[in-house]
Amino acid sequence: MNTGAKITLAIGGIIVLLGVITIVMAGPSAKQYYVNPSDEVQWRTDSTTNETIPLSDETYELFVKNGAEYHNLSITDSSGNELFLGEHCEEYDGEEASCEYEWIEIGYFDAYDCPCKITVNSTEDIIFTVYGEAGEKTDVDGYFMSFCGGIIAILSGIVLLAVGGGISLFSKKTNVNIAPAIQQQYPPQ
């Protein structure tokens, strides 16, 4: 077999193996984790009426301590339009997974149309964090990148295996056996 074909086949095999390993390792990388909202606080308030929210142009998530009660939560812009979109605990596989933490997400709002005012009646502080910075998170992007990288590696390895196989098929040396010529000697004349 041609040396170039052997090298191409070996590299292709290694790349396919690395692709399979990457896909197998991608599975555990899609884990869920929790970022404590109290570590990411941008602003906090408790019971208040028409208090101006001192936040910049972002989207914010609101969290309240588990077990706390809040009523009549309203965030309005200068025109009186309601900006707050309430959310309840999310259920995962029939369990209230996001309701088991110390801080529970209660909703979010966009501060792009602010100055905004908040009115709420709460037994505990309501904390504001930048949207996506706190609460329950998953590393789906990391999983997807690892999975796609593994698939690309496997496909690249298969292409190299095909090229190596083609090189070995079309570059085979054939030995041609030539029958020895029998020389006849004639007597001198």
C-alpha cells in the first residue's frame, strides 16, 4: 500500500475517533445550574408607590424570596403603559424545579421606554437583575457547539478515509513477471 494512502487512512481514522469522543462528551456538558440573583442585583425595592426606577436601558428580571408575598406589582412608563410581564415558576418534567430555590423569578420588563415607575405591595425585597444573568441556567449552547464539532469531525474523517482508500486502490503496483528470454546459441559457421 502506498505510504500516502496509509497516512491519510490513519489521520482519517483518528479524526473519526476524536469526533465520536467529542459527541459522547457533549452529553454531560448540557447541565443545568443556578446563579443566585442576590449576587447579580442591579436594584432592589419593597413596598412602594410610584417610585422611579433608576435603571439603564436593559431588560430586567425580577426575583422575590421564596415564600414572600407580593401584590399589585405594576411597572409603567411615562405614558402609563404597563411594562411588567409576570411569570410563574416553571415546571420541568412535572416538578416545580424553578420554585425550589431561595429566590423565585416573578417576571421581567424592558427599561428602554423609561423613566419608569413601580408600585408594589411586598413582604420582602424585590430584586432586579439584568435579564439572563441570574436564576436557573442551562449550557445548551456549549452542548450544541460540542455536538456540531463532533459531527463535523466525523464527516471530515470519513472524507479522509475515502480519499485514503481511493489512493490505495488506484496506486497499487502491479508486478509484471517477464519470462526470461531463452537465448539460443548457434554453432559458429
